[in-house]
Amino acid sequence: MKYTFRYRAYPDRVGLTSDVESHIDIHRQAYNYTRYEYQTLESETHNVGSAYQHHDRLPQWKDEFPLFGEVHSKALQATVKRFYSNLSGLSELKENGQTVGMLRWKPPREFQSMTYSQSGFKLKNTSGQTATLWLSGVGDIPIRYHRDVPPNATIKQVTIKKESTGEWFVSFGLDLPADTVPSKPALSEIEPQECVGVDLGITNYIHTSENLTVDTLDLSDEYDRLRREQRDLARKEHGSHNWEDQRRKVAKANRKIKRKVTDFQHKLTTWLVTEYDLVAVENLDVKPLLEDSYNAKNKQDAAWSRFIRLLEYKAELHGTHVVTVNPAGTTKECASCGVATEKPLWVREHSCPACGHTQDRDLNAAKNILTRGLKPDRSGTLRSNAHADCAPYVVASARGCRCKARR
Ligand SMILES: [Zn+2]
């Protein structure tokens, strides 16, 4: 099984930020050069066309541009591979009927990471709360080691990335034997920025406490098709050959919808459990029937229940906590001051009469869900509960705790 473990990294603490940045910039140039060669060279005669072939060009690159010799060779190969996997992602979109252009040249702000594959890295000093990641050509970078890499895991690759917030993260791509699953990090070690609250919505499929939204899956074509096939079925003589043929078509249309939903939910849950250490969601068993029409709600509830079951299942596999919270009043309460205000479904913005706080209704709900998920009513306590009174602020500032800055 493959896993991704993500850690905060602090190249700034050892004065290595500019070294990491200049390495990433060399990789950016390598990425752009791969693109240039892919577009201008003949694939038959010049070994372009696949990452594997293109790797053969790297010695020549290094002769021509000594700059490319400054970065680790396996990492350079990984960058070439990155171009080709972006390329295949693009053709996948094209196959799905989307209009896509060419892969673009990457300016610095769009290229903020590099990956070491197989070699050129080493994880050291892992006994305490911090550890050291050695990267070839760069040096030792301290990381916050809030969860252990299982002893029987193989680290296949390491990606170091600067987020748009300016924070650095490293992700380890791990390979674990099939019969082992990674253990969950201790709750007391999890920082608020590693947690997320998820509001399951109607206009958006999910809305997270970091204000990321995922649109509801558009199944209108599939449902049109299903209705058409069902209509045709109703016209056939029950039990006849034609009826049996048509019945299969209805089943096929149904299956297509189900597969599309499952695929969508798999992708979404995998993203959540790899990106975060704790995911807080509403407990649907106690969620009252309060919004939308009864039928639509039931249908949506069934899909959400599946989504949460899948999330819990994936979380076990990836060593991530899933916390279900009491959903009562999450939309009414103000994420900033806690005062509850009634609002009908069509009011899409939360505007607090008590403190004046305004934000999107679902974002407000997602923050409340996270706040409830961070409350110390489960086994163990979260580190963030040191700031129990300012929990809303912890959440309000999304990545990073505002009250921390005040201490
Ligand atoms: Zn308020």
C-alpha cells in the first residue's frame, strides 16, 4: 500500500530557505526545458516523447547547462516525469470532453516544489518531536515529526513544497507491506493547521474550513439518459425479449451513475485523509431533517452516509482521525463569537448581529464543525485545546492559529 505522510518543514531555522528555493528554481527551468524540447524536437531521433526516453537526454543537458548538474540527478528525472504526467493528465481531460490548451510555461510562482525519487534524501534523528530531513545538495532541514514513519515502511520519494502561505511542507511517499496500516498520530500532537472541518452541502458537495469547495457532481446527462431508458422500458411488453433488453439498458444507466459517484467520492476522501491528520464531519445519524424537500434530502443523505463511511474507512488505512460532531446548530452559530441566529436555507451568507462577522454560510458551518471536532471530549486532548477559549479564532485564521501569534 502507498501512503503520503506530510510534515511541516523549517528550512528558515537553519538558513536554508534560499538554497531550497534556488534548487526548486533549477527544477522549474528543467521543467520548462523539457516542455521546450518536447515541442521542438523530433521524437524518433531525439529521445523525447516519454519520461523514460527523455531521461536519456539529461547527460547532454548537464554538458550544455552546468546549472542542471547542481541538482540531484534522480530529482531531475522526477521533474522530467512531472512534465509527462501533467501531459497525460491533460489528455485525460481532453478525452473527457473538456477543452484544454497546451501545457504552459511555468513562472516561479506556479512552481513551488521539487521531488526526490528513490535517493538523495535521508530521514534522521527521529526519536523526538522533531526530526531532520537531509536533502542532497541542500543539507539538513528540521521537520516537525508529529507522527512516526512506520519502521517497516520504505520511503519511496520526498517532495518539499512551499505553500502559498509561505509555510514549507515535506511529503513522504511511503510503501507499506499490504498487511500493515500506519498508526494514527497522537491527538495531543496534532496542530490546528493539520485539521479540517467539512460541511456537506447542497450547492457545493463539500465546503472546508479552509474555504476550499468542491462542486456537486454534475450528473444531469446521466439522469436524463436513465429517465429516457426507463420511459422506453415502460412502453415495452413486460417479460418480452425487447423488455429484457431494455431492462439491461436501464441497469447499465444506473450502474454508470453509481460508478461515477463512487469514483468521485474515492478521490475526494483520499485527498482529505492524505492532506490532513484530522477530519471533522457532521454526524448524520443525529442530523435533523431540516433543509430542502424530504425526498431530495433523503437521497442526498444516502450519498453523504456513503461518503462518510468511505472517509472513515480510508482514514483507518491512512492513519488519519475522523471525528463526527453533533450537527445541531452548526449553520446558525457564529464561528467568530458563538451567538446563534436563525437563517433560512436561501440566506447564503452568515452575518452575525452580535459581532458583525460576515462570511459564506457553509464556510461558517465548516468552521463550527472543526471547532466542535477539536473539543477535548474524546480520548486524549488536542494540542489546540491549550487555546480552548480562542478556539473560534484558531479556526477563523484557517492555516495557523491567531491566538498563537498573540502569546
Ligand atoms: Zn458573531
